[in-house]
Amino acid sequence: MLTSPIGVFDSGIGGLTVAQAIHNALPREEIVYIGDTAHMPYGDKSPELIRHYAHDISQCLIKQFHCKALVIACNTASASAYELLRDSFKGILPVINVIDPMVEYVISRNDLHHVGIIATKATVSSGVYQEKISRRKKELNYSVLSTPLLAPMIEEGFYNNSISHAILHEYLSNEVLQGIDGLILACTHYPLIKPEISSFFDHKIPIIDSAEVVAAKLKHILEKEKLLNTAEGFPNHQFYITDYSDHFVRTAKLFYGEQINLQRLNLSNE
Ligand code: DGL
């Protein structure tokens, strides 16, 4: 149904940055968001386990919430589980990952010659950014660095303070990032520390996150598949997390940009 919601999920509340961009780009669409806080972080899990979690959440978004499109608002889950989800739900609903729209965007920018990519360990070791960039734009150089402390640090509420500054300084001074002319935030948690990252580089290079490009891609797909909601009125978004604490509620507000009602969700097969 055209009024059915868009399912969006992440390992935690970082994907709310994508949900927010979707809300801005498609204000009539209802969103059901699931943050798998019970299993966060995904970034140090095996691809098999990430696929298992991602498949369970997707089944829930389809069966319980009758979603008409699925957005994997997590680079780590996109890197490990996108093909599985796309093939499992082929002909049922479109599945959008965060990596392809980001790669399309980056290769379309002629001002970039050497990009840095920071991401979780699982995203880096999947090699997916490296493979997609070198296949599509050989002359674009890239340097990849795993920054595994960042997502848990942010999820724990450590940003814009001395701890986040020290950790960022240590990571971003790594010699592999020397000489980059743009930095891809290949983790949906990182937009929250974008100002701190930009200031490390003296605001001299673009710091690129995927939220808006993913929302634009989703809009394009919904238009193409004739799935846009044409009904009048304000959508009633639903936000769920698989493990609840007050701390998530506080941080979620920062990620989404406004107060949201986070509820606990039991995935039926647990
Ligand atoms: N937000 C997720 C991503 O985009 C990862 C965070 C995690 O390690 O769970 O990669």
C-alpha cells in the first residue's frame, strides 16, 4: 500500500541521522525505525552474525509493520547483509543500502582526488568501498582507516568533550590519512561528530556523510516504483530499540534533532 511505512534500521541510534534526512526529503512518508541496541556494536561482529541480525530485523519490518521499502541505515550491515536482503526480498520490496548512494556521490565529484574513508572494522575488512570505488573510478585514490572506538563512544554519549577530542586526534592523525582532499564518514554514527572532525582538518576539506544522498536515492526509487505516499496528513513515525535505557532516549534526541518516543521492541524470534 502507498501509505505503508518505510522500514529503516541500524545497529543502534546512529541510523536516526538517515531517518531524519528521509523525513526531510519525504515528509509524507511514515517511518518505522529499529535500532538493534541489544546487539550494538555491529562493527566488531562477524559477517554471518550481522547477516543474521539484519535478516531478523528486516523480517520484522516486513511482517509486523508491512513496510513498502527497506533502508539499511548502517554501513556495517550494508557491507555484510545487503546482497542477502536484496535477494531474499526480491519482488517483495526495494532494499536500499547506504554504501552505493555514497559511492555514486563521491565519484560524481570532480574536486576529489584522494578520499579518506573512516568506518567500523567490519566495513573496512569487507573491502566494499575499496572495491566499488576502484571498479567505478580508477583514478580516484582512497585511504581506508578503521575507527572502531567511535561508534560505541558516540552511542555512550561521548562527543564534543575531551575524550572524543583525544580519540579523534589519535585516529585522524594516522599517516594513512595524510594528503586526503575529502573524508567519507562511512558509518551512520559519525555525523554527530562531524563538526569535531571538520575542525581537526581546519574545515579545509569536505567531510561527507551519507544521510542526504541516501534519502535522495530512496526518493528516486519510490518515484520510479510508483510507491510514493500521495495521502494528505502528517505521518506518525515509530521508533524502536531492542534494548532500552534512558541514555538512548537522551542521545536519540541529538541524532534525530528533536524529541522522539523510543519504545522497546522484542524481535519475535528471540
Ligand atoms: N552505524 C553503523 C555503521 O554505519 C555501525 C555502528 C556499529 O558498530 O554498530 O556502520
